Amino acid sequence: MRLNHRRGWLLVVGFLGGLARPEPAVAAHPPAALVALGMASQGDYGTIKGRLVWGGDNVPASKNLVEQGKALKDPEVCAKDQPIASRELVVDPKTKGVAYAFAYLVKPGGTNPDAVKELLAKHPSVEIDQKNCEFIPYMLAMHQDQSLVIKSSDPVNHNVRYAAFTNAPFNQILAPNGHIDVKLVAERRPIVVACDIHNWMKAYIMVFDHPFFAVTAADGSFEIKGVPAGEQHVVVWQETVGYVNPEKAKGMTVNVRAGETSDVGPVTLKPR
């Protein structure tokens, strides 16, 4: 009787121990549909395009900052062979397109790491040259992970100066045929670059922490590729008026669809 009683208690304890013993852990797998959805979302990108156009009846005539052979400083180099034209407002007479304006996304909804990698692989650095006493290009848009090379193809001294909101001010003499490597971080506004030796010289740099930017072409067109699908906000900035789009710094709303091009149409620059 005692043996049977003891065996009964052992059976009960063994049964309870089996209930308490944890089962082997099994890794949780998300449903196949969710996996497919996550993979597809990585390719959900579209394109935004538009065109900056002059809103007046008459196209403004081009202007020269320095006439040929009449530079007050270093005339043996500056405007020696051709005049130095103003780039402040360049309108194509045929299309009324406005060149030299920035088009970019404000606080992009989403990212595109592959677009950044491709940009940096193709153009790890960008440059501004000083040639015939002009900054070339006049408008430069860049990613903050790109290096900026400021160079001079001229046989005379230049002075490179700019001030910004986030980046430290810069003011340095650039020797003939010299160059300077600069690292910049993203800015909220364009950086104005100037030369104090030749006071007509000017250029603009806009630095971004994303790859969604462009500079308008001669016909005023711009295109921003690889934009994440969804609601985005686009700004068009031109130096004579600042923000061209009515929404100003907030940017105009554009709904981007994956695999499609969203055309914002003409953005009109009205005469002052």
C-alpha cells in the first residue's frame, strides 16, 4: 500500500512538471503577403517634372555685367574675348523657360538610399570653376556627402567668400590655377558665393541631405527622379524673386505614384 501511494504521487508530480516544461521556441514568420509587400515598397518610386516659365508678355533682354575688353580689374583675363553676361534672370526667347533656378523637395516623405549611392558613385565630388572671371556653374545643387572642389582656371588671383546659416563662413584667396576642397552640410537656403577682387562674380550653392533636387535647364525644365511614392512638397527657387511657387518654403503638394511621372506643369515667374 505504501509503495502504491508513493508511486501515485510520483506520477502526479511528473504530470505537473510536464505542464510547466516550456516548449521549444519556434521563430515567428510573417505572412508571405506582408513579406512581398515590404519588398515591393522598396521600389515604390516615381518622377516629378515641371518647367519654370516667364509670366510676362515680353521676354527680358539679356544684360552684360562686364563688356568685352572693359573689365576694371585684370582686363587681360576678365572679359578679354567676350562679355560677361548676367545670369540673374535668363529667359529663353523661344520657350519662355527660365534657367538657373533650384527645384527640390522639402522634408521628403521617405528615402531612397540607392539613389544616394548612385549619385555618390557617379559624382563623389562636384566643382565650381573660375574661368574668365566667372563662376562656372552659376547654380550648383549638391548632396552633403559630396565633396566640393572650388578651383580656378584663371592665371590671376581670386577671392572666394560665402556666409551661410549652418556652415561656417568662408573667405580665402585662391591662387592662379589653384583649388580648395570644402565639406558642406545641408542648408535651408542657397549659399551665395562671391569674389571680392572681381565684384561682379557671383554663384549659388544649395546643399541637401537627400538626392531629390535639380537645376532648371535653358528651357526652364526640371526633373527629379527616384522620389518615394506618396505626398511630397516641391519648391522652385529663383534668385530674383526667391520662392516662385505660391506656397513659398512649404512647397507645392505633389502626389507621386510608383512607376509614374507627376508633371506639375508650368510654374510661372511673374515680372516684378
